Amino acid sequence: MSDVLEALQETLEARKSDGAENSYVASLYAKGLNKILEKVGEEATETVLAAKDYDGTDAARSAVIAETADLWFHSLVMLAHLDLRYDEVLDTLGNRIGTSGIEEKATRAEK
């Protein structure tokens, strides 16, 4: 999995120097953070709707997977735009393994 994420990270970084007319990602970078966040929100909504409509069929399964991929992709664009990396997110998730969600949320409230 990390190979896919690493390849995406490298591509997203490379697109920072591409022209907006040649690359979808470069065009998002050129439009700025607000546009990128708009896309993340749009993809989050589409993911929620696909999951809400999930009925176990192959088409519904494909829709949820495709929308989740779009959400993850646009979240990676956001991270790259902010000069953050996917592995920082994975490290945070890894640090939470074995910690109850209730306990983890309580420690965030203390900070």
C-alpha cells in the first residue's frame, strides 16, 4: 500500500512545478487551498452518499470504492499543498493502534 501512496506523493510533488493547463493537480494548486478544500468536501459528500446507498451489489461496491479513492486522492492533494506527507498521517494512525477511541479522543481534548 505504501508503494501506491509513495508514488502518488511523488507525482503530487512533481505537479507543483507543472503548468495548470497540463495537469489537473497543478490546476488545483494554482486555484489555491480553498479550491482544494472544496474538492475534499465534495468528495467526502459523494463518499457518504455512496455508502448510504450501498446495497451489496457490485455496482454499489464499486461506487463506494471509487468515491473513497477520490476522497483519499484529494486529501493527498491537500496534504501535498500544505507540504505535509501521507506518512505523517500513517504514523499518527499507527500510534493510535491499541488505544481505545474514547481514550484517544480524551487525550486530544486535554491538549
